[in-house]
Amino acid sequence: MKKEVYEFLKKQAEADKAKALASIKLLTSYPAGIGDHSTKDYWDNCEEALKQLSSAHERLEILEKYFKG
């Protein structure tokens, strides 16, 4: 894999990881900031952030294991 492609994919996964972590922090630290969203929306948002974090983590592991170097 070309270094440029590797770096792009890595940076994209790192950005997704940071976004997911920030979302989880906001959702768990400031749940009142959700406003008029229902409880279902809150849980859906938490689950979506966790899925995004999981995906980013998995992509980073795959890049490290199979394409680094």
C-alpha cells in the first residue's frame, strides 16, 4: 500500500475515533444538552458513537497489522 493511502486511512480512522470519544463524553457528561430529544434518541446516539469508536479502533488495528511498514 502506498504511504499516502496508508496515512490518509490512518488519519481518517483517528479523526473518527476522536469524534466518537468526544460524542460519548458529551452524551454522558451533559445529557441535558440533548434538549427535546427522547430517551430513545439518547440511547441511539450513545450506541452510534460506540459503533463509530469500534469501527475506528478496528481500522487502526488492521492498518497497523497488515499495512504498516
